[in-house]
Amino acid sequence: MRFCGLSFCAILFSMDHKTFEKLIPDFLRDRLDNRTEREFLDHYDHCRSCREELSIQFLVYAGLPKLETGETFHLQNELSGRIELARETNLRRRRLGSAAVVLEILTLTAVGTCLILWMAYR
Ligand SMILES: [Zn+2]
């Protein structure tokens, strides 16, 4: 059962339930590109049924191996930590991308200025 109607979700979210579910293994292995991960997290924030699906798959992916070794595993705490880590990493990557663009613009401006000065004084 889905949390919301498909057409409503299609308008509200850029990612649909099927895509979300398909991407869960890649999310858990930290293999999503930054943009996809951001869309994944946005959908996670707004869709209860996909949050439940992620909890189930996270339990199988991370919980069962710990339970087999006798370690304690608190599903909600571990999953919340994983989501927060993904948000922080995603934000850091976006900031680095923005910084790279600014550096590129500054470099091009410096090179352009040097070329203008070189042409003016030769
Ligand atoms: Zn969903």
C-alpha cells in the first residue's frame, strides 16, 4: 500500500516509489551519485511507505549480520545515523562542487586579465 496517489507524487516528487526501491541497495552501499542521492533523500523525507521499505532492507543489509555475530542492533538509531551521514556527505559534496566552480571562474578571470595585460604592454 502506498502513502500517496501516484499522480500526486509524480508532481510533488521527482523520484517515484519504484525508482526509490530500486536504488535502496546502491544507497546502502553508498554508490549513488550526489544528485540521485539528494533526490533519494528528498523522497525518503516525504514518503512513509518508502521509509518503511528502506527500514526493512536496512535491517536485512546491516542488521542481520550484526545479529548473527551477537552484536546489538537498534534499527531506528542505526538507520537515522546512516541517513544523517548521507545528508552531511551530500551537503559537503555540493559545497565542494560550488567551491570548484568559484575557483574555476577565478582562474579563468586571472588568465583573462593576464592575457589582456600581456596584449596591452607588448
Ligand atoms: Zn515512495
